[in-house]
Amino acid sequence: MKVYLSLVTAGWEGYRSMVQHQTEIGNRLRRELACSNWKVVNDTILPVICFTDSNIQSKIQSNFASFICQEILRSGQAWISVYEINKAPVLRACITNYDSTEEDIMVLIELLNGARAEYLKRHPIGLS
């Protein structure tokens, strides 16, 4: 029903445009993560991005991912989750809002970088 109503409201071209926009925003997030020394760990054209900091010791990845996720959620400015890939916890961002902008991506990057800095300040032995 949701797909049908979206098609009725926006039409095929509107729907295509919305999906294309979300994909472009997801690609922007991938680029910005790489520029900020985050490692994207999944390969998909979908706007679902799983990432981590490869400098964090593997034995504390779970604590790191949970801390980062909680800090982002606490901010109320973005939403991410912790996801497991090959039994390793990673952070997951999914662009599902058709209204997401490049500015939203930059806010998320700032939040992520700030949360990582706070984690490393509290846990200086976390680097590998």
C-alpha cells in the first residue's frame, strides 16, 4: 500500500527522482566518512552505509560502536544504529528520508567526529 500511494502521489518520475536523490546523499556520506578517516565496510549502491574506525582495537569495537551510537542518538540531530557484519559491530546509517540534504550529512559527520574524539579522550588506550 505504501508503494502504491507513493506512486499515485509522486508518479513514476517522482519516485525515481526520490530514490536517485537518496542514493546521491548516501554516496556523499560515503565520501565524507572517508575524508574523516572512517572506514566504510559494506559495498552497495543502496543508501545504507556501514562503517567503523579501523584504528580502534577490535576487542573494544562493541564498546566503541555503542558509545558512538548513543552519542548520536542523544544529540537528537541524527539517527544511526549498531549492526553486525562478520560478527564485528559496526555503525549503520541509512538514508530513508527523501528530504535528507548534504547539510544533514555534514551535521552527522560533525557529530560522529565529535563522538569519536570524546570516546578517545575517555579511552586513550583504544587505538590499535
